Amino acid sequence: MSAPLRTDEANRATAAGAESRIAAGGAGKHAVARQNGRWSAYTHLLLARTKEMQREPEVIFWVFLFPLLLAFGLGIAFRSRPASTPSVAIAAGPGANTVLQMAQRPPQSLRAQIVPEAEALNGFRLGRYDLVIIPDNSGPGSGGGIEYRYDPARPESVLARAQADDVLQSAAGRANPLPTSAQASSEPGARYIDFLIPGLLGMNLMNSGMWGVGFALVDYRQRKLLKRYVATPMRRSDFLLALTSSRLVLMIIELALLLGFGIFVFHMRVAGSWLGIVLLGALGAAAFAGLGLLTASRAQKIETVSGLINLVMMPMWVFSGVFFSYERFPAVVHPLIRALPLTVLNDALRATILEGAPLAAQAGRLAVLVIWTAVSFLLALSWFRWT
């Protein structure tokens, strides 16, 4: 009887142990389920992408240092300074000395010299002179006139012609019937550097979004990492969304560095809300990250995606008003230019930073950026392939 009893006790102990292991396994599964929730894959991918960017030293230069160097160089080149004196060539011949004396008469004098006519015209063609003055055979002192050779497509040549004509006419005895006065405006908010900083900020968000996402995605594909991802229980949308969101981390640093540089170095004034600027930057970064995903969704090689990214970015570099206003282009293309995401972002940033416009007053621009973000991400999600 003792042996059967021990056998029954052993069976009961084994059954109890099995039940405890099953219960423990179920609890472990619940713990894993709680740990690996709906957004677990997205969170891990975002953290991994952030660590990868920290190990890429070129990111530090192109994303952070290059915009600062560009802003510093352009800010120094277009800093507030006295108006430059135009360089004028006077063609040698009768009356040239008289024109030279008139041009150098105070209070407004020109930087002029007498050179042979062929040399003057050749120097003007090569950009050494802003204007060429050719006296006629009789010379201005004998009742003759002068001829201006200038290039209407060169602003400095147009200004040189206007200034030279004013100086020579005054020296010839012209009286101004209307008294006038002029005052230079170089206050913060009305300078070229104030116009430039928001444009550089938008351009940098475009560059980092498209290159950072598009280049990384094709690099994953070339290194066969996407084949490993496809074997994991991960949603395609989580993977693409993590790549897109990784640019938002850098966006905060980009905003702080570039705007801080403008404030401390060039005494730039920020009239709008910092929260509004951050929200605009986040929306712009998301839009260009979505475009980066779209351009790289099927590209197999780095050379291919580089060409596609440059093809998308080049029109915005030229037309979107980074370095000069797009109002200089013909009015017929303005609607197309205003539909570009970089144009919308630059206009919104300038309105907020320079004019203090609230986000509620820019609902149309925000809607355009949201449309670009949603459409590019949805198309990338449908066209994307792992291999």
C-alpha cells in the first residue's frame, strides 16, 4: 500500500508542478504582452535610429555646423555698411578729362578713371567696371553730350548709371526744384540677415529630412537590413513612422542653434511665439521626412536615391525664396511656387519670426504642410518594398 500511495503523491506533485509552470508561463506571456505593446516596435526603432545618428559624425557638420557657417558668411557679406562707390570707366577721347573732373567733384564723387574705349568696354564685359561713359567728339564742355553703357540685368550697373548721371548733371549746373532727404534703414527686422535666417532654417529642415531619411532607408536596403526587419513581427507603418519621427529630435536642436545664432551674433528679433516656431518646424520636418521616404521607397542604390532627392529639392532651392524673394519670378508661376512645401514653410516661419503672426492666422499654410505630409507618407507606405 505504501508504494501505490507514494506513486499517487508523486503524480499529484507532478500535476501541481505542471500547473504552476503553466500559470507562471501564462503570467510571463502577459508580462511580455504588457512590455511589447502596440507601439513597442515603433519605440525601439526610434531609439535605434537616434543612436545610429549619434554615431555619424557627418551629421554634426551638415545638420548643425554647416547652416551656422552659411548664415555667418552671408550675414557678413550683406552686413550693414556704407554704400559702395561704383567703378566707372571713362572712354579716352575729347572731353574725357572734363567728364573726369566733373565725376570727382564733391560732395558726391565717383571712382572713375580714363581708359581706352576698347579696354573700357572689355572691362565692363568682364565685370571690372559697373559703367562706361563715352563722351561725344565735342565733349560736354562744348555743349556736347555723353553716352552711358550699362547692363540693365546687373543691379550694380543700373545704380551706377543713376548715380553717375546725378553727379554729372549736378556738376553741370542742374538745380533740384524739389528738396529731398534720405535715411538708411538698418534696424533689426528690416535687414537681409533677418530675411535669410528663416529661409536657412526651412532649407536645413528640407535637407536633413530628405537626406537623413531617404539616404538611411536605401543604406538599410543595400546592407540587407530590411530583409531582417521583414522577418520580425513589426508593422511596415511603424518602421516608416520611426524613420520619419527621428528627424523631429534633430529639429529642436536645429531651431535652437540657428535662431540662437541669429539672436546673439546679428541681434535678430523674434517677434512671434517660440511654441509656434517649434510647431512649424515639427510640421516642416515631418513633411520633408515623408518626401524622403517617398523618394527612397523603391530605390535600390545610393546613386539612384541621390539623383531623386536632388531632382525633388532643386526646384525648391531655386524658387522657394531661401536667399531672395520668389516675388521676382513672373506672377503666372506664383501659385505653383506657393504650393511647394519649402515655400509654405519659409513663408510661415518668416511671418511668425519677423511679423509675430499667430498660427491661427496661417491656417492655409498649415493645411498645405499637413497635406504634403499625409500624402507623401501614405504613398510611401503603399509603394515601399523591403528588398
